[in-house]
Amino acid sequence: MANNEVVKVFSLDIPSATTLSSALDLSQGWSEVSLKIPQFASASNIYIHASESATGDYVRVMFPPINSATVATNDFTIVSGISARIIPIPSNYQHIKVELSTMQSDATSVFNVICKS
């Protein structure tokens, strides 16, 4: 790590019986952002939501279409079955939330967001 590089870790919780985390402010302009995924007891896709303000309308982040003729959505998705991993995520958004495709009924899911300048 370079002497002037800053690394900060933030925690995002998704309470049991819900699918969406609280918001995380990324307005510092981090050059790299990664999501540390916990060990899951059940399979769930993971999506990233973004907004231009903390209280704004959060929508799923999409990849640009590879082919303009493609009709399928290109949501940024970490597919079910991936757990206990660190995954780079899009970092050019002001505020993000993490969504699970299925509720975790037994416990709160805790994600760490690792940011580097």
C-alpha cells in the first residue's frame, strides 16, 4: 500500500426479515470499492443500489449493455452461492445500498465495504 493511500472499512447491515441495507455515503470519491460478503446459510443474489442523495430514490446499478440488440437486463449481480468473498463493486456513485434477493430470516447479514483512495 502506498504511503498516501487511505483504506477505510464501513459496515452495512441487513436486518433479518428484510432485503435492503441502510445507505452508505461514498461521496469522498474512492478509487476502489469492494464488498466483503459474509458466509451465508442460504443462497441469495446480491445487488447494488445507488442514489445521488442519501434520501433519494435508490435503483439497481446496471452494467452498460454489451450489445445494443440485447434485451436482457444487465444488473450488477453477485450470484447466489458466492459467500465469504471480497468482490470489487462499482465505485462511482454517491450513496449505495446492498440488496439480497431473499430475506435472511434467522440473523442480520453484515457486509463490509472496503474503500481505497
